[in-house]
Amino acid sequence: MLSMNFIYIFTVILYCLSVIGYFIDFLQNNQKVNRISFWLLSIVWVLQTIFFVLRMLEYNRLPLMTSFEGLFFYAWIIVSVSLVINWFFKVDFFVFFTNIFGFAIMAFSVFIPTGDISPNLQELLIVELLFIHVTLILLAYGSFTFAFIFSIMYYYQHQMLKKKRWSKRLFRFGDLSKSEHLVFMFTVLGFPLLLMGVFLGLVWAALSLEQVPWFDAKIVTSVLVLFVYGYYLYQRVVKKIRGYSLVLLNIAGFLLVLINYFLSGSLSKFHLWY
């Protein structure tokens, strides 16, 4: 059923957005983002339930017989329990960590031997999840680009202040702390996008290539980019470090992004689309 195919894809997209929102709330303690993520997760639960019911009607049985169905139902249980706990007990971080696992289970379910899943459904899911992978990666690159621009603005303004070069141009840069905050915000947005994009890409590679080429240039540099930006967030959130040194680290992270996009792309054996 074509409608079931798109319900599944739409569910994965919303689930991804919900987890990203919970990640931002985890770092920022942003209750508005937390509420949006909760309602996105609620929609995910509704769509999962609809998919489950439609599949039951299509096969005239309880859809728990195949590995795909078992993992899908497992993900449904995770979403259900996390929604109930969040509604009654407001344990936000439990919901965040639980649904990272739940999203991974749901995304991985399509690559498990599927039994009576139609070849058309499996092929569509593979193509669509590849599309989601590429989209997430490019959105992450965009976020890191904005973080880099604000980092350069911070660096230039910092140098002008250090050398006491007072001019109208200096004041047009705005508040120094604001630039540093925007560097952080765009990095917070880009990191989970890249993390989920890399995860889906690895799962796709495992299926399409029958093994993950761990030493492919694109994969190696993607992991390095994740490490640098993850270290930046660790220093900013956990160590409470601010200012010039972190901005330089963010600039270094973007240089790795450029290497990842251009150099490793030309050296990669299977990344031909970006």
C-alpha cells in the first residue's frame, strides 16, 4: 500500500526532528523546544499506530511475525512509554535518551530481513532514507557554515578590540557576546543533524554495499567533524568555556567540513552525490 510507505517515511522524518529538538533542549534547557518535540513525538506515536493498524488489516493478522514488525513494535513501545512518563512525571532527559535509542531501532528496522514486506516498500524505504541522509548532512553543513561566519566575525572584532582599532566598522559588527552565542546556537543545531545523517548513511551503506567501508575518506572525515564539534559542545556546555579559544575551535571544525565536502568527496569510492 502506497499510503503505508509514505506514512513510514513521514514518521521517520518527524521522529528525527523530535530527537533533534530534545537534543537542543538537553543543551539549552529550552522549554519551548521541549514542548514542540513532545508534540512531534506524539504525532510520531499516532502515525506508528496508524501504520500498525493498516498493516494488520492488510495481512489480516497481528503484525508481529517478522523481524521488521517486531522492531517496529519495539519502537512503538519505546515512544508510548516515553510519552506517558513525560506526561505524568516530566522526566525530560529520560525521554531524550530513550528516543535516541527508539529512533535508531525504527530506522534500522527497514534493513532487517522483512519476511512478507513487499519489495516495492523495501526499495522505496531504502531510497527515501538515503534522501533523508543526504538532506540531513546538507542541513548540518548549512548550520556549520553560519556558525563559521559568526566565528569569523567574532575573530575579526576580537582582533580589532585587542589592537584598539576603534572605528564605525567595529560597532557595525554588533555585540561580541551575541556573535559567540550565535556560533553556539548554529553548532547545537548542526551537530545532531550531522550525527543522524551519518547514522542513516552507515545503515544505508551496510545494506547497499553489504558492508560498511569504515576507512572510506568520507566516513573518516565525517567522524572527525563529529568529534571536533562534539568537543566544542563539551567545552561550551560542560566546562563552561566561552570566547576566543572556542571560536577558533569552531573555525577548525568548519575547515574539516570543507575537507569532508570537497577533498574526501573526490577520494570517496561511493559518495558521488555530494
